[in-house]
Amino acid sequence: MKEFFKTGRFRVLLVIGCLLFSFLLRSIYTGGLMPLLSSAGGMLMVPLSRMSAAAGTAIQNRFGPFLSAGEVHEENQALRAEIQRLEEQLIDYETVKMENEQFRELLEIKERNDHLIFEPATVVGRTPDDWFGSFTIDVGTYHGVSLRCPVITSDGLVGIVSEVGRGYSKVQTILDASVNVGGVDIHTLDTGIITGTIPLAQEGNCKLGFLPRESGATPGDTIVTSGTGGLLPRGLIIGEIQSVEMETSGLSLYAVVTPAADIRGARQVFVITDFGSKDDENTPAAAGEEG
């Protein structure tokens, strides 16, 4: 131990101790002890504050999503409820809009045909592999619909009811080869039979067949139902002649007719359940011609 007091290390420590003691005495004498301690504390707090801030940021980044998950879930639930409410309002709006459009069309048809009785219907299904665009509607015998009732839009004839149940009906369109509807050219008064073929149906057209060879029918003429047979009322618009051709037999003409109604795109239609002068469905004329 005595040897330590003789070493140079001891002398250095002694000098440092004296200096620190002298600084302490000076601070006490001048009243600067607190500033000195405050400065030393400040020097220590700066790195501690930085470390605390960095640790807080790391914790927030790592665990923040978990800590706020409850709030996020509540916000998502509120947003979902709002979206559902808006979707329901949109559906209600579209339904009212569709109903208003349907009633407007019905009013227009009634103004032109005050003797007709209609049943509004919605297209609820289409046959995808049907060349002729047949479809199903949501009215049937419960609504007064029967076989071979005409189906129209405000633009014109679409087809006839081919099958009927209590709450549904199937409709064959005038593009169908199995449908025969009496038609008349309102310009020349030439009559024929509206029917379909696969090639014409692919183009969205049908034909007015059995026109006399001397017919004066020309493109642009309007074709309406003739009313013969008593199953369809007279004067329903069918479409417009696009061209007039000779039948392969050479015995008569036929006219290619573009329907006035949007047959493949129709969503709302009207079934004519009665038209005042409707004849018995079993009359001889009804057997070969519908309207």
C-alpha cells in the first residue's frame, strides 16, 4: 500500500481530486452549484430522451396496429353499415325508376289502344342456347295470362305466350320459326305471315312471307298485325321492311322485317290478356294463324 502512494498514478489521481475539490469550493462560494448540477443533468437527459423517443416510436410501429385494432374494427363496421344503407337506397331508386318507366309505357300504350287489357311483366330468365331469344316472365294464370297471349313493349310486338304456369309464362318471340303471326303492310295493305328462320334470327330479323308476286311492298314500309284469326288485336306494330326478296319457289315474295321492339334486350314487357273482340281460341282460323 505504501508503494502505491509513491507511484505516478497516485500523484495523477491526487491532482485530479484537488482540482475537482477546488471547483466544488468555488461553486459553493459563488452559488453556482445548482447550475453545474443542472448542466450535468441536462447532458445526461439528452441521450436518455433520445433513447426514450426511439423506443416509443419502435413500440408504436410494431404494436400500434394491434393497439388500435378495436377502433379500426368499429370504423369498418360503421362503413359497412353505411355502404349497405346506400346500396339499399340505390336498389329502391332503381326499382321506383323501373316501375315509373313501366307505368309510363303502359299509359302510352293504353292511349293508343284503349280497348286492350294489359298485365305488366318482368323478364326473369332467358334460354341461352335458343336461337330465337325466347324468355320467361313473372306472370301466369294467376294474373290472367293464357296460352298464345300477345307479349309487347311500347315499341311493338315481341312474341306470344307458349307455356303458362300459375306464376310464370314462357314467351316465344316473333323471330321463332314456329311462330306464325298475320301481318299487313300499312302502305300497300298486302298481307302475309310473320315467322322466323335461324339465319334471319341471327341478324335479329324475321320475315313476312307469302306476299303476292305483284306486291308493291318496299323497304321502309311498316308492318302491323292483321288481326285475322282473332288471337291478336289488329294494328300492333311489328317492324319495318328492310328488303323484299323472291321465295325460292318463285311463286311469291317475302320481306325481311326488322322488329320495332328490342326483342333480345327487353326487360319489361306487357301481356295482352284481353282486347275486347277476342274470338274463341278454338276457332278454325286460329289453327293455322295467330293474329
